[in-house]
Amino acid sequence: TAVGIAVGTAVGTAVGIAVGTAVGTAVGTAVGTAVGIAVGTAVGTAVGTAVGTAVGIAVGTAVGTAVGTAVGIAVGTAVGTAVGIAVGTAVGTAVGTAVGIAVGTAVGTAVGIAVGTAVGTAV
């Protein structure tokens, strides 16, 4: 029983961590990318508008605003995507590991006890 519990817990924990990390990373990356793009677009639009306004004074407000908005969206999307993936991966890994350990320990313990009891009883 003791050996079964130990082996079951170790296997269950390893599987749980792997599954939890994979799921957590995927969820975290998706959420982080969406948040990062939204934040990056907002920041990029603000920065792009400021740059565009400065350029617009020289070449015309209409042209500057159009260029500034386009540049802001492009810069914001690029920055937002990079930040979103980085944040999403960090959050996803942390959440996935925590979930994986919790699920793996619970499942591993239950499986370990069941297997250990069956093997122990048979022996």
C-alpha cells in the first residue's frame, strides 16, 4: 500500500503537472495575447496619435492623423502581441503548474491508494 501510494502519487503528480502546464499555457497565452493586443493598441494609438499630430502640423492635420493612427495601431499591435504572449505564458505556466500539482496530487493519491490497495491485498 505504501509503495503503491508513493508510486501513484509521483506518477499522478507528474502527469498532472504536464497536463496542467499545457492547458494553463494555452489558456494564459490566449488571454494574455487578447489583453496585450488591447492594451498595446490603446497605448500605440495614443503614441501614434501624438507622433502623427507632430507630423501633421508640418504636413497637414488630416494626413498626420491618418498616418499617426496607422502607425499607432501597427506599433500597438506588435508591442501588444509580444507583451501579451510574454504575460500569457508567465501567467499560464504559473496557473497551469498550480492546477497541475493540485489535480495531479489528488488524482495521483486516489490512483495510488487504489493500485496500492489492490496490489497490497493481492500480495
